[in-house]
Amino acid sequence: MKVSLVETKESLQAAAKILLQLRLQYSLESLITQIEKQQQRGYQLALAELEGTPACAAGFITGENLAWGRFLYVDDLVTAEDCRSKGAGKAMIDWLKQHTREAGCKELHLDSDVQRKDAHRFYGREGMTATGLHFAITDLSD
């Protein structure tokens, strides 16, 4: 399993195709446009390949705040449906842990929708614990 940062148009497109399995509100083109916009503000993507086939993508940012100090926050983590239970997610989490350390961060965080029970079990197996609830107002457009 090879995991690396997305640095080419080809790897960006491969990662975006995987992310579309979670981010259904986008087309491939609009997702790539959004990713490129976020990359200008520090968003990064990593791609795991299983025998040369794109298998898992993770989008993340680093930051610093009063609660966590310096941290890495995973916005998106998706294993391609046909690559699940083959080690791609674990390889990505292991890579993210190492990248977190290399970036000088002390903590690795992500949010997960409450209904994603399989993902929660996976995160628990990888040493992550649920530490709180995330609250949001999702439409303030008035």
C-alpha cells in the first residue's frame, strides 16, 4: 500500500473520484474546483493506492487553537467502496498519524456523521476515541 500527498492533476482527479462517494452534492468538476480553492488556504489531500489502484483519499488541514494546540484535522476520509476491508483505510490512518507528527502537531481529529457506525468502529480500532459532539446551524442564509 502506497500513501502519498496529491501533487498532480491525475492524482487529484483520482482522489476526487473517491471523495465523490461521500460528497454526493458535487459533480467531479465542481468537487475539483472546490478542492483547488481550499488548497489555496492550506487544504491537502493524500491518496492511498492498492497495487496501483486508487483506494482511499483523505483531505485535511493543520491548524492551532486553544483547545487542542497544534492539530491536524481530517475533513474527508473515504475508502473506495470496492477497496474496503483491504487495508487501505488503515494505511491512510497510519500515514495521517505519521504526517501529524511530522507537521509538528500533537493531535489528530475528525468528525463523523452519527449514522456511520461502521466508520466509528473502524476509528475505534485505530485508536481514536469519541471526545465530544459537534453542533451546527447549517443554514444562516436569511
